[in-house]
Amino acid sequence: MDSLVLHLADGRIVEARPKLVLGRDPRCGCPLDDPAVSTLHAVIDRNAEGWFIEDLQSLNGTWVRGERIQKRAAIGPGDVVRLGSSQIRLAARDAQQAPVRSPAAAVAHGSGADTVLTFEGAEVLLGVGRRAGSEEVLARFEKLAGDLKSKIQHAPTPALRRMYQRQLNDLVRAKDTLLQR
């Protein structure tokens, strides 16, 4: 199945992957800085039939090829997706092209086996400054981890529980990365 990349209006290029969450939350796999985008707005997934996008009951809806989707729609290269006021152009990834990701997107891209977590990515994910000390890193981690544990416990669907658990795993990696410096 072809690889798919998202060309964002801010110049970022993010490689689509199964269960890629798009939203305003900086911990999303594809965070969008747009007040018209919901915290957890939509998710891109893939199955045997191809790529699709699913709206996560967002306030302003998800639009594919100029039409608001009700729940889920097939997507592919050449499509334009709109979330809030953010337009995303979809394209096939060239075999020689290495996608460029923001630090937060790189952090959330996958497991430790396929993602190198940089200090910058860890700082973005935990929301701490470059000179943050161990106590500040741990305090921020405890707050965010507590929030995610509550979301895991109260998530209305298994898919959201899994997404929150992945985010918690990413937070643990970010904390460990920052404490090792």
C-alpha cells in the first residue's frame, strides 16, 4: 500500500501512519495550531482498502474534497482535507523522500524502535524550557501523566484509550530523555 504524506500550511510534512491523530493538543501525532480545530479533531487510519480519515466528533467538522464528512471518508494522494481553517494537502511519498516532522510529531510518530527522541522533541512534548531542571521536568511529567491516566480511565472507546496510552508512553520517554542529559 502506498505511503501517504500530509503537507501542512505551515510547511511541515508529516508521514501518515495508522492511528495518526490530528488536533490542537500538542501531544497529537499531527498537532495543529488552529483555534478552530478541536483538541482531538480527527484520526487518519489505514486498512486493506486504503487510507481513510475519521472525524472524532469535532465541533467544526472535517472536510474532504470540499464536503463535510459525517463520520469517515476514504482519502488518498491529491485530496485536500480541511480541519477548522487548516487545509492539508495529501500526496504519495516519494521513495527517496524522508518526511520532515516537527519535534512533537517526531516524538509521537512511533515506538522507540523507529523514532529517535531528541532533547528538543522531549522539551516540546513536556512543555518545558531548555534550561528546565529535574524537579521542573518531574513536576510537569506528573501533571501531564496524571491527566492522561484519568483520560485513559474515562475514555469512551478502546481506540481513545489506546491513543492516550501511547501518549503516556511518549511522555515517559520524554521524561527519561530529559533526565539523562
